[in-house]
Amino acid sequence: MIHQVAKTIRLAIAMAILFGITITTLNAQQPGKGKVAPAPEVRAKRQTDQLKTELKLTPAQESKIYAIILKDAKKVDEAMKIKDPGLQHKTMAEIGKQKVAEINALLTPDKVKAYEKIREANKAKQQKGKH
């Protein structure tokens, strides 16, 4: 009788451990939950590298655009702290518009068109990733 009770207790403990592992695994697989955005410098470098390659930026354009994107990334990090979703969205949109205007001012008309295509492709990729 005691042997059967001990066996039941061991089985219950094993099931509890298995349940805990399952819950932990499921929580870890939820997209977006617990993700930490890369540092603004990392994001700015990645975005600048993409533009450097695709737009064939000059070194002067590259350094100025990096500074613009870095400033933007830091503002975005601050905007993410805004609790009001409507205000946060509005702030993020304003930051994005300002960044685009500043970058466009550094580009030739042909590169402005190419930059717009890059932005549209990135936006489509983002939307696809959300669904």
C-alpha cells in the first residue's frame, strides 16, 4: 500500500514538472513577447548599411544619414514609453516623417525615388511579419 502511494506521488510530481515545462515553452514561443529591441546604434547601423548598399551612398551621405537614423532610433525608444496608444502612434508617425524629410534632403531625385521603394518594401515586409 505504501509503495503504491509513493508511486502515485512520484507520478504526480513528474506530471507537474512536465506541465511547468510545457507552459514555459508555450510562453517563450509567443511572438513579440519578451523581445528586446536592439540598441539604437545597432538599428541605425543596420538601416544605414542597407541604404548605403541599395542607394550607393557617398561616405558623406552615409555619415549624415547614420546620424539622422540614430537620432530617430533614440526618439523611437522614448516614444515607445508613451502609455497612450493614440499619442504613441502619432508621435511615431511624426518621428518617421521628420526622418524621411531629412534623409530626402541629402539625396538626389533619383535616389529619393529609390529610397521610397525601399521604404515601401520594408513596410510590406513588416506587415507580412505581423500576420
